Amino acid sequence: MRNPFPPLCFLLAAACTPGPAPRRYRPLEPPTDAPLAALVDPFVGTANDGQTLPGAVVPWGMASPSPHTTLRDPFTFLDGPANAGYLHGEPLIRGFGQTHLSGVGCPDLGAPVLVPIVGSTPGFTEDTYASAYTGEHAHAGYYAVSLTGPGVDVELTATSRVGLQRFWFPDRDDAAVLIDVGRSLSWRTNAGRIRVVSTTEAEGSVELGLFCARPNHPVLHFVVRFDHPAFWAGTFTSESFSGATDAEGDAGAFFRFRARAGDPLVAAVGLSWVGVDGARAALDREVGARSFDELHDDAGRAWQAVLERVRVRGDETSTRRFTTALYHALLHPSLASDVGGDYPLGGGAVGHLATGDRYTVFSMWDTYRTVHPLLTLLYPERQAEMLRTLESLTAATGAPPRWELIGEDVDMMVGDPLAIVVADSWTKGLAGVELDALYLRLAAAARDPTHRAGLVSYETLGYVPMEESSDVWGPVSTTLEYALADSALAALAGAAGRSGEATEFAARAQSWRSLFDPATGLLRPRNADGSWFEPFDPDALDGSSFQPRSGGPGYVEGSAWQYAFFVPHDIPGLVALHGEAAFVSRLQAIFDSGRFAMWNEPDLADPYLFDYVPGNAFRTQLAVRDAMGRFFGDGPAGLPGNDDAGTLSAWYVFSAMGFYPDAPGSSRYALGSPLFDRIELDLSPAAPGSRTFVVDALGNGPDRPYVASAELNDVPLTEPFLEHGDIVAGGVLTLHMSATPGGW
């Protein structure tokens, strides 16, 4: 009789026939066709109050999975927490959030939080599921770490709207992934909802907001999809498991898996600011059946495509710093719209785009100075979409936003920055908006005292007096910001054919003169009766509000010295009031006395202002080189302060290329001292008629920072300035570098 049972080796083929060795965790490297992704160091700025994140993100992406290392403290401002969730050197990782802000001054977003766990959990709070860690590794679009507590290796990558986690568990039948919706980086807490859909999927939402104690209230929707089924899934609230499939508040979900070494678990988190349907569509469209490795390589190639628009030739250290700075400048503004075109508006309303994308995180008091000019120059197709977003926001709310976050204006900072952003792009030939309609809204807001605090005094006195400082943060700073915005409005009015209004706003743009004190050479706070405000300490950094370093009395996040030359639209007029010799002397004193503050925005253009006085451009060249070397570096402490949504990084990018947009709202660039021997800019490479602009710095070196002479397309430059049209037309700027001052 034939044996009815097959041989044991037939049943257990894997035991009898050698098979492939199990996969082992090893951090990934970028694909070979994305070498610039490998140069990026995402850890730069994660210490020294840079407030950046080391996690994975694609250019302008909505998703940014990243580790959290610090506990939240709603009563502490500058000294914590890490506003992007991560502070380098902290001993514990407390899960991995999926959405983040880079370099900003207050915490928000950070949800939802995923945590790999082995064995029973002692609780469901960030201090109970925290773990020590080792072996961090990151490049553009990727982060990896080993959690020593549960013995789990973690890798992160991302698509535009999906955060991906790959967990390498040890051989365990009690592995788990916790999805925490009760905690985020927001000061709004215990405001999550989650539902277990199946053994491979959960969906939910998290209420966020209270950014810088403002009443904004965005809601993030998500779908978590696992590539392996769990053998048990449920929810928890506070400290207890629940058999229910739904939970809310201080809550989350818990998925248990039988894990095997060499067979990692992938959790893909689709995101939407509109609804779970949009989050699920993101998973289907952007992930589908593609593997983690494939998506990682796609992220690296996405970074390669944007980073390679600037090619530099120099030493390895400078190239790495430059590439990382450009990376940080391209994180925000970030996507707000779903793959289907839906996007959030304030109050829970939803808009829809037929084509293109919608953006968010417009930190414009910061970014009008460097980020938006950089986008206009190198990525005009993105800047055009961002302008359309801002145009739509202005139309929907009836007023131009100052600091937009997820469809709401959190109204941080001062001034009227949207006019500057629009004018900067428009004067450079980027026409992404309906100018006539947008100008009318911007002009109406500039005449509206509910939009511009202190407007009545600004119009009648020519400045905002100190008596209004309880309602107007920094009357001097606010006056100067209004004057710059009015200069931008004058340019837009002229472009719209409204010459009378152009004259009106140009006259208002001269308001800064009311604050110039000839005795000190400073722009000083004044009282309503015209007297100077006393006591006056030109070095004070505190006094404008209760927060540390919020500005001396009359100023916003700076001192009188740091605002002394903040008249970017009329530096020749400021030079005339000082007199050329006094202007140069006082400006040089800022650098000689250590008063130049690279950590914040008001004086970022100061190194370039020597260009306006003939025979002194060498001072700009030296000051720019010194600032790049002294304030920017490698590693976590490589930024001098909050990156402010890429503002400081974009300053470095411009300065390393050798020119800078010192007058936002105009088409002018001031020349400095390039860091590299050669810089090549590909201008709109995907567009017909694209051009390449080259900066050749002949004889350049660390000890040769000075420009002895220069030619643009073989024609000698007679002054240290370029026009935007000079660059986008393509051609070659040749700089003859020297060890001794000379030239202009």
C-alpha cells in the first residue's frame, strides 16, 4: 500500500532545502542617481534653537515623519519644547509624529504619533512608551534609528502626503504598534479620534492649533495602513485597553503582530487636512503596491530634481553646507491640498482646485526676505502656485494674511508682508495672479485700521507712537514694516496703471524718516507729541512683550541697533540722512561691536548695505564671508537660531551664490562674495527657453574674499548690483577675486 503521508522534507521544505538568508536591517543610502540627497544633513539645526527636524520629507511635502524627543511644556517659550518635536542629544525617543513645522518659533502639528512596542506596555503616555536609542542615520527623504528599549529598528521615508515607517521587530509574538491621537506637539491636547477599520487599517483625526497661543484650530485626518495583518486590534483611552473599535480624547489604537526578524512591518500613514477620504486616496495614489525601498528611492530622486537646479564647485564641506541649506529652504510652504484637489479653509470650510496644488505655512514676516525671492528665482512654477494660494486666501477672508497656517491666519508678527511677496515676484516678471483684483484688496487692507493696527497715527503723524505700544507690538518696527509694504504697493499700483495711488503709497513709504534721530543715527521710538521716547537703550532686547528677546521697547524681536538700517526700499535716502562717512562708520560699528544678529530677520541685509556707498563694497564682501563662516556650520548646532521656515537657510544659499535680494519687493540684488569657484543656476529647466546663469569666481579661496573687478557677459560691471533680468536671461558673471580690497 502506498504511504498516504508525504515525506517530512516535502512538508518542511524550508528546513530541508537551503533558502535565502533572512533580510537584516541596514540603513539605506540614496539611489546612485540622487547624489545630492546624500549630501544633505537633516540634523543641521536640530540644536542651538534651530528648531528643524531630522525626519523624512519630500520637497514642499505635507507628510514629514520624524522622531519626537522632548516632552511638551505649554508654559515655556524660548527654552522648550523642541517646536519640531526633536532636540538633538535628548536621551529618549517618544514615538514618531507624521506632520511638522520646520524652524518656527512655537510648537504645533506633530500628529498622529506611532510607537513600536514589544511586550506589555506600562501605559499610554509619551513618558511611558519612550525609549533610549542609538545609530541615527539620515539623508534627504530618509531617517533611521535603533530603539534599544524594545529592540526595534525604525526607518522613515515619505511621499508628498504619506509618511512611511518600517519597523524591524525581533522574533516576538507580542510586537505591537501604538497609534497615539491624544498627544501631538500642539498645545491643544486630548483632542483625537480613532477607529479601527480592520486588522490592517485605522482611521481618525486630531485637533491641533493654539500656535503661539493663537486660536487656530486645524484638524488633521489620517489613515494608517499596515502591510501585515494584526492578530488583535483595539483602542485605548488614558491607561486602559478597550474592546471598542472607536475611541476619542486621550486615546489611541493598539495593533498586535506576530513579528519575525527579517520580515519588517510597514505602516503607511495617509494624511489630509480635509477628511479621511483624502487620506485614503493619498495612500492609494502615492503608495499603492510600491515597496518601502522604492518609495525611499523616489524621495531621493525628488530631492535630486530640485537640488540640482544649482550646481556648485568647491570644497566638500562648503558643498555639504550649501546643499543642506537649500534643502531646508525647500520644506515650506508645504502642500495643503489633497490628491483630488480639496483643501482646508478657516472654520472647517473646504475649497477645491481643478488643477495644481494649494500650499500652507506662509510665515511671511520671515520668508518675504529670502525664501520667496529664492523660489521666484529658482522655482518660479512653485512660487506661482503659492501666489495663487495667497490670492485665494485674501479673497476668501477679505484681508491679506500675515502668518497663514492650515487655511487660517494666525496673525503672528507685524506689518503687511503679502504686498511685499507679491511685488517681489511681480517686479521680477512672475505674473501668477490677477493683479488688478489682488491689488485692490491689498490696497483696501492698507487703508483699513482693523487690518493695520496703529494706522490712524501712521497716516497722521507719519509713525506709530509709543502710547499705542499696548495694542501695537513694536511701534518702530511696525512703522518700518508698513513703510516697506507701502513701497511694494506703490510698485503694484504703478503696474496696475493707478498712478495716483502709486504716488499716495510712495509718499507713505517715506514714513520711516519720522523716526530717524540725527543725534544717534538710529530709528527711535517717538511719543505722539513728537518727543523721543525715554529711557532709550539701543541694545535692549526685552521690553516689548512678556517673552524673552521679544524686542526692546518699540521693536519686534530686535534692538534699535538691529533695526538701525531697516529701510530696504530706500537705502540711498538713509545714506543721505546719515552722510556717506557716518553711514559707513555706523554700519561698520554693528559688525565690529558684535551687534549684528544672524539669529533673526531685521538686520539680515546689513552686510550688503556697504554696496550703496562707492568704494565700500569690499566691506560687504568681508562681512558676508565672515557671517557665512561664523554663524553656519556642520551638525546639529549648524544654524544660529530659528530657521523660520527656511529663512536663514535661504540667506546662506543666496550669500554662497554671491548675490542677495537686499530690497524685497524690487528686482535688485546686491553683490557679495561667493563661496564657490563656480555656480551654475538652471532657471526653469522644464520650461521652453530655459536658461543657465553662471557665476565664475576666478582665483577664489578662503583668503581671497574680495572682488577686484567683475564682468557680466564680458561687459564690465560699474556697480555691485544685478537686476533679476540679468540673471534669468542667462549668461556669465565673472568675478576676479583678490586677497586685498578693491573694486567698486
